[in-house]
Amino acid sequence: MSTGKHQLNKNLIEYYARRATEYEIIYQKPERQKDIQYLAGILIAIFKERDVLEVACGTGFWTQFIAESANSILATDCNREVIKVAKYKDYKSCKVSFWESDAYSLSNATGRFTGGFCGFWWSHLPKARIQHFIKMFHSKLQEDALVVMIDNKYVEGSSTPLSRTDDDGNTYQNRKLGDGSQYEVLKNFPGEEEIITSIKDYSKNFQYIDLDYYWLVKYHVKKSLAGITGFPPSARGGQVAGMTSIT
Ligand SMILES: C[S@@+](CC[C@H](N)C(=O)[O-])C[C@H]1O[C@@H](n2cnc3c(N)ncnc32)[C@H](O)[C@@H]1O
């Protein structure tokens, strides 16, 4: 029996709601500590004095690093269970607000955002919804806003094995929670080319940083083409000026 797209979305949301109190165990894996410290260092430095929109903030693990230098953060997630955990963290003098919001609409994100952040969200985007999300997310950000996204690379022996691939090329993992409950979770591992192709019409000064366990992209928002016309023009292909990759 095939699993419908609404059911998969519901699975993902329920899975993270039930995982809220045990979520940050994933950040304790010993082999990943060097990368995590590196990513935290970038986030501490990069959003200095910016007003940041964070999508799918979860328990606020990365929010706390962004808060070290940002002016404000609107941290959003669809699950009140994870936001409840996030609210217990210390964000020092940064103005941090948490709102329940669906990442595909972000209807209550109405500020003048000069920064955008998504941690470990791209990997949960079904391929068929990537362009919808990208367009909507960038529509909330100011021209020249700084965007950072981070996510997992698939690493044999460290990542949860993939259980299947669907007709769209989405991959899945079977995950188990502390209470024994099991969920099939959509988890994709996009390569640099796929990311570039998806955001090229919205980005300038693009950089891809390839770590052992994670990737990070950073760029500035370019609205002049994509923002005015709405959907990215389909016929604009070829090399993207200003794109570099750091490995
Ligand atoms: C892998 S966790 C990432 C959490 C956090 N950004 C981090 O990196 O630690 C994915 C998050 O996406 C949230 N989520 C799932 N579906 C969502 C949706 N449709 N809209 C907003 N958030 C969603 C989950 O509640 C969960 O907190």
C-alpha cells in the first residue's frame, strides 16, 4: 500500500512532537562534535545585528548560537512541543520570539527580516515541494538578506540507514523513539548541485561548505529576478555567477 503525501507530512510532524524531549541527543554523537562546534562558530559570527527568520527551529539548539550576535530572531516551528523546550534556553540579550507556523506558509512571519536560517529542514522537504518552500521562504526576506542553511550528509556507519526510495527520488528512514514507537521519516540528502539548482534564482554570493557530517550553504537574497516574476524562470540555465564552493 502506498503512503499518501498528507500522511507522510503528518508522520513527520507527529514524530518530532513526540521526539521533543529527546531530540538533542542527536547532537551528542562524539564523531560529530568537531563539525558541530565549527557550525556553531559560524552561526555566532555571521548573523551579527541581523533580524533573523528561522524556519523549523525545533528545540532551539541552533537558535541559541544565532542569538549570540543577532538583533532579533523569529523562530518558527509547527510543533508547540518543541517550542516549549526551546523557550527554556538562554538567549541572552537577543530578542527571540517563538511562533507556531507551518514552514510551507509562514503566514505569521511578517517582519523585515535581514537574515534567514533553516537547520536540518531541507532534508525533510519532499522534492515536489522544494520550489514552493524556497519561493515562499525568500518572499519573507529582504533583498540582500543573509541566508544560512545546514543539514546532514549521509555518512555510512553514522547515519540511520535508508529504508526505501519513492518514485520522486525521496529517500526514507525508519526511526525509533525512546518509548519504542516507530516512524517512517522522509529524509533526503541533496548534493551541492541540487541545492544550487533549486536556489540559483534567489541567491547571490553563494557558498557551499562541505564538512565531514554536514553541509552548510550561505548566500545573499537576490529578489530582482525571482522575487518580481514569482516563480524562477524555467529557461535560465547554465553557470551561476559568483557561486563558489569550499570543501
Ligand atoms: C530535524 S528537526 C530540526 C530542528 C532544528 N532546526 C534543529 O536543527 O535542531 C525538524 C523540525 O521541523 C519541524 N517541522 C516538521 N514539519 C514542519 C512543518 N510543516 N512546518 C514547520 N516545522 C515543521 C519539526 O517539528 C522539527 O522541529
